[in-house]
Amino acid sequence: MAKNTAQLFSLFGLANLVLARRQLLASPGSIAS
């Protein structure tokens, strides 16, 4: 069961990263680089 939870968390983290990246790319004006 712990293994499944770890997999779930890693998947959730990956999805979060992708979503955050997409949001940042959608609004390039928010980053001052």
C-alpha cells in the first residue's frame, strides 16, 4: 500500500510540475528573465 501511495505522490508531483510550467509559459510577462 505504501508503494502505491508513493507512486501516486510522484505522479501528482509530475502533473503539478507540468501544469506550473504550462502556466508560466502561458504568461511570459510574469517572469523577468
